[in-house]
Amino acid sequence: MSEIEDAKHELIQDLLSDKANRMILRSIMTVPKSTAQLCTECNIPTSTAYRKMQKLFDYKVIRRIGTINRAGKKEILYKSNFSVLKKTPEWEEFLLN
């Protein structure tokens, strides 16, 4: 593997080694959700959710979608840039495009 491929492989391994990251990614694969929704659904603290969402966003694993909620306020939803979770021997789960 090249250095770039090695770095990407290491990054994916690092992101997927975290159970909360895997729960978040699984949750937002098909339906965009807010951080508050993810906190409830994944049973993680708000500060943890924001930190993990920022890291996933920085590495372009997820994207932000701006919407207007029923109260007329701007709301940020998150959606995975991947569409499939597949089990592998190396990690409990692996992301595929």
C-alpha cells in the first residue's frame, strides 16, 4: 500500500474502533438526524456526541444538512456519506460506499 492508502486505512480503523462512532454512523445511514436525536437514540452524552460528530465531519465521513424545524428555527441534521455497514474480521464493522 502507498503512504496515502495506509493513512486512510489507519484513519478508518481509528474511527471504527470506537463503538459510539459506529452507533452514530449506523443511525444516520438512511435518515438524517440531529445531535439531540443521536444522543437519545445512541444513549451517549451530549458533549460526547458533539465531539464525535465534529471528528466524523472533519474527516468527511458525514455531512451536515441544514433544515428549518416546525418551530421555524434552523436545525442541523447529519447524514452518513456511506450507505453500507459490512462486518469484517479486522473490525466489528466496516463502512463501504
